[in-house]
Amino acid sequence: MCNLYDIGPARHARRHDWERAIVEAVERLEKPKFGLRRTDPGIILRHHDGTPLVEMRRWGLHRLYSPVINNARSDKLDGPWAGLWREKKRCLIPLSTWYEWSGGKGAKQTFAFSSPEPDAWLWAAGLWEDGESGPAYSMITRDASPDLAFVHDRMPALIEPADFESYLFEEDPRNLLNSPVAEITPLRCLNPLHHPARHTGPEPMDLLPGF
């Protein structure tokens, strides 16, 4: 996890230059980005000499033991990700929704997780590099908050806009990766992988009795 997310259409910018740079980039896309999977190109926000820089990079770092690492665990920042973390090769990943699956084989249920503000992005912490596979990034994951753990035990590490600069510039802002998460309600939805060509965001399912 996370193996599927939406960028969605351009959202309301809540924090001056940093979010505005992403809004302008998404508006320039031929169409909003939905259903991003590993190895797909995605948008990231990082800094260049202290100013916002928006880039398209491959979702998934390349390593000898794995050609595509699209999730980097927050508890491995002193291990395989120590170099990127210390070198401040950190980025922010805008997402309108991420998806998880719960249940056994043949009976999996899809859940969508979105911002409680319908016109705002969630911002996942990430790491970037220019490696063997070219420009790439990976999303940082953390233990799921208690109210979301019934679906999956991991979730993206989310960064609030007020903490953008701290995450990008401080020497070791790992405390931000486990900050309390704003209210995010999992939505029971149809599996977007069944019809990826027409996927434009989560399609809610009628709730089961007692759900």
C-alpha cells in the first residue's frame, strides 16, 4: 500500500506559492489524472533553491532487490532511505483519493480515502531521486490511524500545508510523518481497476445493513 491513487482535477490552493504551483501544473494536463499505479508518471512538488518546483516523475524507485518501490516505510528512514532523507530529497505528492482493499481472495472490498474538504488535496510525504530508472519518487507510508486500520494497517504519511516548509527544509522532520490525521472517512466503492478507462474518481456503493 498505497498502490492506486487519484490526483483528480485542480483543487483550491490553501497555501500561496506551494499549492498554487501544483494547481497550475494540473490545469495544464490534458486531462485530470485518475487511477495512478506504480511506474505511472505522477506529479510531485519539491523545492529548488527554496522555491516550489513541480515535476513529472515515475512512481516507483528502482533497486536491485526490487525494480519498483512505490512505498517507503517511515520506520526505514535510518535504513535503505537514510541517504535520500539526509540529503533532503523529499517531496510532496498531491492526491485527491487513495484506494485500499480489505477482505479475502475473491471477496475483496474497495475503499476510497479522500480529504474531508471536497475542494482540497491531501498531501503525501515522499522521497525522490534521479536513479537508474530515471527521475522517480516513492510515497512514504506510516502506521494507519486507529479509525482507518480496519481496512489496512498502513497509510500514506500526510503533511499539512502549514508544515510544507518544515518537511522540505528541516534536518529531520520525521515527527511530522506521524502527526494526527484530519478526519478522513473511508468510502466503500466500486473497484476502479475493473474499468480503468472510464475511472474518474470513486464510485460509491450502497452501504450494507449495519455498515
